[in-house]
Amino acid sequence: MDFIKTVLFSLSVLGCALWVGAIIQAKNDEKLEVACKPVGFAISKIQVVATGLIGYTPQWTYSARRVLEGGCYYFFSTFLFADEKGIGQINTGVHK
């Protein structure tokens, strides 16, 4: 059992390192897409499993996708990428 826990932990750390590296490598506009890719992947797999178990795609999976992906984009654009040019800034239409 300890070996399985060690392998899962090591794979988790490696996955997080690859994810952070992919975010760093991405260009300005692509950073949000790369940052939220794990959320989209996870919710799509949850939809596949739920559809397989029930026989149709439940409505809550669509709501979960909307909330989780929206929250992910909001979090990264507001807090983490707000300092970078063009990301996290709202265009109000007012020119100075």
C-alpha cells in the first residue's frame, strides 16, 4: 500500500510540475487556456463516467463545467496574470 501511495504522490508532483512548466512556456493569450486545461479535462472525464453509469449526461455536469471553468478563468485572469499586459485587464472603452 505504501508503494502505491508513493507512486501516486510522485505522479501528482510530476503532473503539477509539467502543468506549471506549460503555463510558464505559454504566450500571453494562451496562458489562461493552458492554466485551465486540467479543469476541463477532469470535468469531461466526470461527464463520460456519469453518462456511462446513468445512460445520459446529467444536467449537473453541465452546471459543474460552467462553474468550474468560469471560476478557473476568473481566478487566473484576476489574481495570477493581472500584472501581465493584456491579461486580467478590462477594456472599459474609455480612451485617455
